[in-house]
Amino acid sequence: DVKVTQSSRYLVKRTGEKVFLECVQDMDHENMFWYRQDPGLGLRLIYFSYDVKMKEKGDIPEGYSVSREKKERFSLILESASTNQTSMYLCASSRRGPYGYTFGSGTRLTVV
Amino acid sequence: AQSVTQLDSHVSVSEGTPVLLRCNYSSSYSPSLFWYVQHPNKGLQLLLKYTSAATLVKGINGFEAEFKKSETSFHLTKPSAHMSDAAEYFCVVRVTGNQFYFGTGTSLTVIP
């Protein structure tokens, strides 16, 4: 029973391309998050959203943007992909309050 | 400021022996604390959470963690390691709002 779905497990894109990473959750969660995960650096928050059309920058928003037009969908956009954006990208969602995340399986993006 | 420190980047145990993964946090507020597990090429899965109820928290797969406010610690333990426990483990602190802070992870190896 998959609850947070990321559209791609593996992606290879060229430098300068515009890249869309899609995330959909079916739990009616208010909060959604995008993290990137790199060896030795752990998880770093890129953007999060606590409601439809709302977004907040995380710790490393540069080079990224997001879109949340519907409650269940949170998209991460790389405006012009660069090689230093090669990483594992993890989407997560949560209810408001002291609840944990539910994570997607991740998208491993390689920019060549 | 809020932060999470996982004291060991790698832990290696023999199958059937106890597991201890250490986590210290700093928080200006009463935190919610979580442990997540990530198996290779998978998303993160919630193991257990502490949200100001009982200080000893039991999670899935036989794991438990004890919240010790005086030591600002939330160490993860398991009495007997199984081969399937080999994974990356993340300690996470949530303060107010929607921000979660991740530790850099501890890689657990289980030796047969």
C-alpha cells in the first residue's frame, strides 16, 4: 500500500535541462517536503509546503523551485540542472502536529 | 538553535548481539524525537517516535529508544541484532512548526 509516490526511481538529465520531480500522497496530509540526500551530509531540506499554494524555503533552496497546486501533489523543479544537483531526492508528507513523516522511495537523479 | 548529533557514523555488531545507536539533540523547546530506518535504495521508514508521553518508546522490529532529558539523548537500542537490521538509521528532532532536523545518519552493519 504505497502512500507517497515519487514518479521516477532513476533519472538521467543533461546539464541545463529543466527537470520536474513529482510527488503524490494519498493520506490527505497538509505538509509536504522535499529533501536531498548526499553521502556524509545526511538529509537537507530544500522546500516544504504546509498548505496548497503555500511554500517555504528550507536550508538549500538555491537552484530549485516548487509547486503545490493541489493538496496531494508537490513538485520540485530544477530550473537549469547542474552536475552538483546529482543526488537522491526524497519527498515526504506529514499531518499537522507532532507526527512523523511518511517518505516516498526516492528519486536518484544524475545530471551529466 | 536546534540540532541533532548522531555520535557514530558507522556501527558494526554481530548477529544476535545488542545494538546501540546514539543520538543527542539540542533544542530550545520540548522536542518530538523520531528514529527512521533506510534500507539500500529505499525511502525512509518510521521506526518510533517520542512526543512527550512515556520516556521509553517501543517501535517496530524490536527497536526501542529512551528519551533522557537530563542527558539530551534519545539512543536507539535492540536486544538482539538480525541480519535484516543492516541499514542506515536517522535520528530526527522536530521542534515547533513544520521543521524537522535530521542527524547525518548511522550505518549499521550486522556480521553473520
